[in-house]
Amino acid sequence: MKFVLTGGGTGGHLAIAKALLDAISAAGDEAIFIGSTTGQDRMWFGEGSAFEQTHFLETTGVVNRRGVAKLAALWRVARSALEARRIMRRYRPDAVISVGGFSAAPASFAALSLKIPYFIHEQNAVTGRLNRLLRRYARCFFSSYDSQSPVKSYPVNRALFESARVRERVETVIFLGGSQGAKAINDFALAVAPALARRGIAIIHQCGERDYERVREAYAAMGIGAELYGFTKELPSLLARSDLAVSRAGASTLWELAANGLPALYVPYPYAAGDHQYYNAMYLAEQGLSWVVREAELRPELLEQMLDEGVEAASRGLRALEGDDAAAAIISAVRGAC
């Protein structure tokens, strides 16, 4: 079969596309990617990707724009949809799978206009606007939060299952601000770093490129040898070495941590559309498998309390939660049209 994968903008959407690509390639099939010139699409799937082709079209987000800016964004989507139609006419795919985000709009509209079988994966507990609009036209709608989904497990990198383990004690804490970094989590990490150092607990910190120098200088001033990254594609190996995470609650990061059995204190991004990061995290918190705190209520003593409580029960629960072949199951469902 020939697939088109589309969507992106942020690492959460693109991580799903990568997992689906791996499953497609493992089955001996092929796929192309249609994304955007903006966001992180090129960073993930530029030179050296396993896609047969990659196409980055000129699109931007529409939802938060007003007036002329919104009209201009809609014009770019319409123009790029025509280009996506031309790409699909040449490639002749059997299926188009959207992983959401503004990057998905042109190829999604193109697929529907060409009557190509169209499928959606929704990563969040709160469905995004584009996916809400197009869900009625999709052959199948995949979501770990939807009881009607043909596949409930979340597609993540298989390496996270292979390195999964139960955490019995905390020897390393990893701080994750998401693909763009998060100043609130960076500041929290710096605030708790002395207490962690006194306990002999190592620190891994992905702080975002924009805040890298400030955070590096702060650790150096404290004399703390944190393992610091701006952006990294080596997240699976970093998670495998960690015993507790402090993280935003983007869906892909959340399910990657769950797959690895890594307990977390989630600090949802307060301005996420529909507050979806909070509801993502609460899905686990209500099962006793994570902790959630609003950014405005983030205090250093919260992490120290978690260290004293222990993480083993949450880690064992996470290991029992997530299946390890979600991407392959989704591709299989698409083959059978669900």
C-alpha cells in the first residue's frame, strides 16, 4: 500500500507520524509526508527521513488569528490544498492519515476532494478544531481517549517499550519543557536543583533552544552538573535513564513516559487550546498513575514530597497500561478500513 501521512507543527503530532512511518516501513509499504514550511516539520522530516518523498507547503495556524491575518492564513491553506491535490494525483495513495495540527489542513482537504480514504489520529483528550471539523468525513477516528476508537493504545517509539522498567527509587529526574521549552519548568528545575544535588539525584534537563544559555549559566553558577539539552531527538534513551519526570502534558510526551513506565509530575501548558494538556494528564492522574499541578501552583516542595512518597506503584501501573504495537495496529486497521 501507499500512504500519505500529514500533520505536524509540533513535536507531539510529528512523533505520531514517525511511529506510523516505522510501522508502514516494517510492513514493506511506503509513505510520503505532506507538512508545513513552518513549525518543526522540516526539523523532523527534512533530509535523511525514511519517507519516499517529503513536501513542505506554505501554511500557518488559523485558529488564533483575526481579521486580515486570518484571511491570509485561510488563503495559504486553500493554495496549499491545490498543491497537495497535485502531489496526490501523481503519487496515487491508497490512504491518507492525518495526525492533526495546522500542517494537516491542505492534505486533508485534498484527500477528501479526491475521495481518497481518509483517517484521523487525535492525540489529545480534547479534540482539535480541524479534527472536529473533519471527523465526520474520516473512515476511522483513532484516539486513546475515545471509547469508540478502533485502536485505544497510543502510537509511540518502540524503543520506549524495549527499555521500559519499573522505577523502584529515584536516582535521576528529567525535566521536559516540550519541544519549544517551558520557562516555568526551567525555573522550577533550577529551584529544586540544590535539593536534588544534596540527595545525590542526577538531573537531565531539556530546556528548549531559546532558554538554553540562561539555564546553562544558572546551573554553572550553582556548581551543579546537570545534563542539559536545548532540543534533542534522543529522548527515548534519556527517558530510559530517568526515574521521575517533570513535564508538560502534550499527549505524545505523556504516552511516551507511560510506555516507558516513567512516573511524572505534569505541569500543563496553561494556554493550550481547550485546556487539553490538563485533561490529558488528568486521564492518568485519576487512575493514580501521575501527579498534576497547575503552573501557578508549582512549588519546589511538591517534588520533594514525591521523592519521599516513592514512585514504584505508579511505575508498575503505567507499565500495565499501554500496549506496545499501537502504530502497527492502526496501520492494520487502516488496511481493513477499520
